Amino acid sequence: MSQKSLVEEFRENYFRNNPKTVQVCDVFLLYVLLTGIIQFVYCALVGTFPFNSFLSGFISTVGTFILTVCLRIQIGPNSPFGKGRSNERAFFDYIFANLILHLWVMNFMG
């Protein structure tokens, strides 16, 4: 098997076996990951003068990434953690946890 056929097979299986909600979560995870990388590179190149602002932004991206991974695990098609729980309930828990996280981040910024 060539590498191209492996990538094509992975792509086909991914789109065939995962619902759109999981695919949207994956795209959002990629966005949050890139945002965290950009923040870290900016901090490394420019400096951390308003350190609370950098730390708040970075904690926000890391926390959002972790909470979104938890959501993805709960709404996944073969997830043992989502048994007996609806996707709407998992999404409500996600929104509530994000609200608490970002209230803490705003409080930390001052």
C-alpha cells in the first residue's frame, strides 16, 4: 500500500463513519490548536509584557481545547462515555463549563 492510498482510505473512513457534529468539533479543535500555537509563538518572539493577558489567552485556548475534546468524546459514534446521555445534554454541559472557564479567565485578566 502506498502512502497516498492510506491517506485516501483514512479520509474516506473518517467522512463515512463520523457524523457531522463530530467533524465540526474536529475543525474547531484544529482552530483552537492553531490559535494556541500562534499565541505561544507571538509570546516567544515579542515578549510577555502584559503577562496576565498572555496567560489568560493561553489558558483560555488550552481550556477550550480540553473541554471540546471532552465534548467530542461524549458525542462520538462509538463512545462508551456518552451512553445514557443525549447530545443536547453534553452540549449544555460544554457551554456551562466554557462559561465558567471564561468567567475565570476574565477575572484573572483583571
